[in-house]
Amino acid sequence: MQNKTSANIDKTVIFCCNGRMITYIGLGSNMGDRAKNINDAVAMLGSAEDVSVSNLSSFYETEPVGYTDQGPFINAAAEVNTTLTPRELLAKCMRIEADLGRVRTVRWGPRTIDLDILLYADLVIDEPDLKVPHPLMHEREFVLAPLAEIAPDVLHPVLEKTIKELLDSLRSGKGK
């Protein structure tokens, strides 16, 4: 799906059908009906002309990371094809979170829904409010396991390892 031979070569942006970009979104919920929250977010994400969800992982129940005084999460990953720019996609994800009742009070705290852009084609973006690839994804099994289910051979554009390699490395204790 994605070919990349060297970090020194100009990046090739990965397109899908009709000029759409292949992106990956991480989803998580630990409040209310967690599975329904994720299903609702996926439906809302794919309801517009400019975004289509082409693949969705299984749901994974995981313990919280960071702020641990909260209930378990359900996590998933979605492959999304979009004509939106990364910033437009981020705005759409944040609107979905707000529409589903997310209130940001505690960092890494409880949430009805969380949508994170994990990868946007093979772009690298480092802005104060938008970082792609997600800067901690390679340290989080709850991100890598569902992503590896739907995109095991996709290459992390900074670490130059596949998602499966990152997951295997994390699980063997060499991923940090």
C-alpha cells in the first residue's frame, strides 16, 4: 500500500480513490455506552461527502494510561479516506467529540469519545495543536493493537517501522 525507501527522499503522499488521502483515526471511550459512542463517532465521521470510513478494527477493552483513576476504555482504529486537509479533519474530529458530549477537564481523563489523527498519509506535521503522526502512538498498545489489525504494513513516517513492527517491539519491551 505504501512505499517508502528512505527518509532522505521526498515523501510521496498516499492517495486513495478520487484524490482522497488515506488517514488513520484512533477512537476511545470510557463513559456511558462505550461501544455505542465509538459506533456513533464512526457513523458521524463517515456521514459527509468529504470523508469515508473504509475499515474499522475490532473493539479492544483497555485500562487507562496516564490518569488511572477512571474506568476502562474501549479503543478502536479506523481507516479513513478524505479530501479534507489535516487541519480540517482535526476540526471535524473535535466537532464530533463535542456533539457526543466530550468535555475536556482532566488531561487523559474520562471521556465519552476521543478521536485522534494517528497518521495522515505519510505526512509529518509538528504544530502546537496538530501533531501527525500522533507523537505517543508508538508507546501505546491501545493505539497500536487496533491499528495493526487494519494496517499492519503501513509505515510510520518518522520511525520508519511498520505498525506491526512497532507493536511487536512494544510488546517485547523494546518499544520505548
